[in-house]
Amino acid sequence: MDPLAGLLDGPRAKGAFLLRMIMEPPWSVRIEDGAPLCLMCVTEGEAWIVPDAGEPVLLRPGDIAIARGPEPYTVGDAPDATPRALVGPGGVCTTLSGEPLAETMRLGVRTWGNAPDGGTTVLIGTYRMDGEVGRRLLDALPGLLHLPAETWNCPLMPFVGEEIARDEPGQTVVLDRVLDLMLITGVRAWFSRPGAEAPAWYRAMGDPVVGRALRLLQNDPAHPWTVASLAAKTGVSRAALARRFTALVGEPPMAYLTGWRLAHAADLLRETDATVEAVARRVGYSGAFALSAAFKRVRGVSPQEHRATT
């Protein structure tokens, strides 16, 4: 599993949801739900995203924005619009004074807003939980990224616009998968921009030797990898692999593998009831003691302490 897949693994464990917001000015919504990731696409009209720290961003039809939480932000028809609604933890929508708005602003299946024929329509996909594997990728993204329509041509948006209001068997699964595709496409487009500051390991995936080594480590972290076995799989000498891997990724192969294994372990500890012993064996450690020693050394807490605080 590569980090683009890992980006979705944690959120999917606790669910993601997609809805359509239809608004007529004046409107403004304060977002304080603490969600780690939110994707927004405008299909009609315009919308401003105003982060608490940073410059406002104007979204036009076809644009996409990805906001990294849990920092709050505001979405409205103008950069200085006064919020009229608040989205809190769990996606609960209220007035600023706490009065519920879920029913009064419901416009149909997966549709929410202040006017059924409003001039602005925004598709919003929210991921409620992130994982340590995906975090390696998210940490390389800005708090708010914006891809204009001319630099991000996604044929999925019309499909989502048609499908989102349907209430048929399996519809949630369909929309979940499309949301995942939109997110991955957007992240790849962001890192493909000229001058983009992609993580070193992301750029290294394109190298014929190091890219293969990375995929081997990522796809099977429980295997008893050594530099020698990796070198044999990639067709180069141990010295050549170690030198090339370190130069492109920024750390030696075994150091990368340790971080990758512990990221998987951290996600398993948080998302499952598996014992520390079982988690250890799934990520390539001989047992609970070995995993605990590595976890404590690298992360500063024991696996049990990590599980207790998440």
C-alpha cells in the first residue's frame, strides 16, 4: 500500500461523507468540525474560503480546494461575510447561538443549504479521520491548497453532481469511491505542478531502482527485509542501492522501513482491537517487546500509551 492509498485508509475506517451545498447570498458558514481533511468543488457560482491563518481563496466553477484540519475556516459568498451558521464536531450544524439547523436547511438527499434554487452549488467531501500512513503525505500539503479548473480538469465532477442526490442501493459506496478518486487526483495534480515541493520519497517513486524498492517496502512491511534482499530485488548492489536510496529519499532504506512499520502499527493500534503482539507481527516485528522498544525509541511513548491517547 502506497501513501496515496494510505491517505484513504484511516479516513475510511471511520467514514467519509459527501454532500451538496446550495446557497443564495448573503451566506457564510463557519467550519469548526475538526475534520482532518475536506475537499470542496464549486459547480455553479462562486465561493470564498477564508482560513483563520492565511489569505482568502476564491473558488470558481471547476476549481477544487483541499483544506487540512483541524484548524477552522469560513466558507461564504464574500471574504468578509459574517457567519450565519456553524458546523461543529461530527458535522452538526447550528446557528452561532447553538440552535439546530439540520432540518431547516435540509434540501433533499445529501443536499443542504438556504435556497433550493440558489446561485452557488458546492460539492463537499469530508474525511473524519486520518491515519499515520496518510499523514506522511498530508504533512507535505499546505493548510489550504487550491487548484483552478484550468490546471485540474476532472471529468468526475459532472458525474458527482448527477449522482449525489440519488437514493438507490449502493449509492453511498459509489459516492465514497468517487470522492476517493477526486481526492487522489487532486493531490497528484498538486504535486505535479511546476516547482511543486513534493516529499522526497514521492519524487523518488519515479526512479526505476528506488521507486521499486519503496514499493516493495510499502506493500509488504512485514517481510524480513535487508538491504541485501532489496538490492537483489532491484538488480543493483547493496552499496549502490543504499547510496541511491539515501540520496533520493533522505534516509537509508532500513530507517525508512522502520518509520513505515511504526506508522502502520500506530494506525492498527488506533483503529483495531488487535493486541500489541498481533500488531507487531503484522508490521514485521518478532513480538510485542520488539515493537514496544522501537515505538518508544522513535515516538517517545509505548504502544499502549499511544492507543490510550487516540
